[in-house]
Amino acid sequence: CLLVGVLEAFEALALAGIAALDSKASGKMGVRAVVYYMSTTIIAVLIGIIIVVIIHPGKGTKENMHREGKIVQVTAADAFLDLIRNMFPPNLVEACFKQFKTNYEKRMFKVDIPSNDTSTMASIISNVSAAMETLTQMKEEMVPVPGSVNGVNALGLVVFSISFGLVIGSMKEQGQALKDFFDSLNEAIMRLVALIMWYAPLGILFLIAGKIVEMEDMGVIGGQLAMYTVTVIIGLLIHAVIVLPLLYFLITRKNPWVFIGGLIQALVTALGTSSSSATLPVTFKCLEEINGVDKRVTRFVLPVGATINMDGTALYEALAAIFIAQVNNFDLNFGQIITISITATAASIGAAGIPQAGLVTMVIVLTSVGLPTDDITLIIAVDWFLDRLRTTTNVLGDSIGAGIVEHLSRHELKNRDAEMGNSVIEENEMKKPYQLISQENESEKPLDSETKM
């Protein structure tokens, strides 16, 4: 049900948030957000590498480990080009339910082999006459072809929303009608989400129960796989419980646990849906209504964060790559670990905010250091569970980022309020005084009439 509000959230909220800021304020806010995203992602990757090296969950062999599912091969170049194509969708309507993704097809082609190539000749046929000038051999190869998969192209919608929002913001009074429209649409979405949240606990319960029932043999989660699961959980806990709250406290000098307490609803929803994009409307509601974060910040930071800020995914990909190296008794040198760090960071940015997107980008990380991509099937059995935990970490990272960016941008926001003559803080504070004044006036009327009489 939450997916009903995702498309409107990406479009309306991002547009309204950016339109409410001038280009200078939005530029500074964007730089702060990107610096935060990159910093926390790099920290998450380092935590994953350190934890997996210390615990060493891949000790032993992989022969006794359970394999599950199939892996689609993908090259780093094709993944990067898919990312660029998704940033600029040719059709916005199509972007609401479809993403670009390179597919691979088998194609047969002929190869002419010279007669003097004796090694190839011998491998094809042994009794060919030396008088023949050429031979023809049929070969097969995988060829990339443009394709698509079902799913919201969140990256393309965010890029369009940012561009359109900047244009509306630069139109001043002429763009006021559009600003009011998207503000009204935002209010309608939030009311819809409030209704949906009454049924969310029951839906989340059945989502998780369904995944547990799908597992044919619970006994496969043992030995190395159990240690791998525990290692990922420890890494995510360190990042979510220690690193992110510490960053929030050091920058804002506020209690991070009070802030995180207001996000419980969003975190539980992320745990159930396993999608940071689907959780987005609930995250808006928690930050704006419970934690009181400025709407102009949340509408600008969260849609971008849900698309490119994947701390949990980055940690998982770095950790899983080294785990697969360990089960293959493959010793990684310092240069290869650095390569894993860089590719895991880049791959997490390219991962869509949809369930199990990390498994697709994991192929790129393994290929970068020459590890067998087929061994991803070793960890698929527990990925449905770990995917929910890393999604929760992603949502927490996005939310804390919004709180930090608001604190660092407070002066620009106040200046913007002064220029517009419509302070958001004053608007919130004046709601109750208006009611009190009206009540006082009503109570004073009989007194005035009695005095006059």
C-alpha cells in the first residue's frame, strides 16, 4: 500500500522543497548532503572490511555450503551506462514503473580460420586436406542489448524533480501557483500515509512471515553462513548504533536517541518492506511531524538520499566480497581491498532503493578483484533477512543526514524566511496563539457589553 504514495512523494515533495529555496541555498544544502552521504558510505565500507577481517567468518571450505538461486552476469561498464540512462529517462510516465537495465543474449557468428593455423585445424577436424584455404567455425558469445525491468526509476524522477524545482524557485511570483499545487499534493499524500499506517503492523507481520515460509530448509543457515550473518549484523549495529548517532551528536550537540526515537515508525516500515523508496512517505511523516525537521530540508534531502545514500548496502557489499574470498581461500592484498572499498562505494550509489538490489551490484564488486560471481549463491539463502536490516540502516542514515543538514543550513533557512516574509517557525508558533486570542476576544465581549450597560 505504501507504494501508492512513492511516486507522488518523489515528485511532489522534491519539487516543493527545492522550489521553496533559492539556487544559492539549495546549492549549499546539496553540497552538505553529498559530503555527508559520501563520508558515511566510506565509513560503512571501512567498518564492513574491518569486521569481516577480524571475525573471519569464511574460515573453512565452501563445499558443504548451500547454494540458492542464479546470478545474472553484468559488467561494470554496462552497469555505469544503465545508471546514466536512468538519470535521464525519455518518458516520465514510463519512469514511474520501469527502469533501464542491460540484458544479455546469446548470438552465433561465423569465424574463418586460415589453413596455416595448424593448432586450430587439429582441434576442429583431424583429416582436413591441407589444400583447403579456409575453414568456417560457428562460435557463440553473449551480446549486451538494451532492456528494462519493472520498478520505479527513482533516480530519473529525482533528477527531473530537482531540475524542475530549481526552475520553479527561480520564477518567484510567477511560480507561486505551482508551489501551492505541490504543497497541497504533499498534504494529501501525508494524510493518505497516516491512514495506511494503521494497517502497517499487520502488513509487515505477513511480509516477514511469508519470507520465512518460503525457506525450504532452515537448516542451511548454519556454520559459515551463520557466522557471516552474525558478522553483517554486528557491522550494521556498529554503524547504526554508534557511528551515526555519534556524528549527529558531534555536529548538532543534540541527543541523538531522542531524534532516533521519533523515527521508530519509519524504521519498522523499512524492516518490513525492505525498500527505502517505499518507506519514504513514512520517513517524511516522522521527520516533519515528530522530529520537527524543516520541510524544505526533508523534501530536498530525503528523495536524493533514498536513491544514492546506501550505507547498509555499501557495508554489506564490502563484507560479502571479502567473505566470498575467504571461503575460496583467496588472500586479498592491500590493493585489492582498496579496490573493493572503491567499487562497493560506487556500487551502493548505483543500487536502486528496491529489495535485494545489492545482489545485482555485488557482481561488479566481485568482478573487480577476480572473485567467482557464482559464489553469490552461497549467501542468497539469508539475503532476504539481511536486506531488511541494511534497508533499516539506510533509512536511519538518510534521516540523520536530514537532521544534520538542517542544523548546518539553519542560517540560510532563516535568511530565506526573512526574504520571503513567511517564516516557517513563526507560522508553526502562531497557530495556537490565534486560537487563544479568538477565545479571549469572545470571552471579553460580554464583559465589554456589561461595562457599557
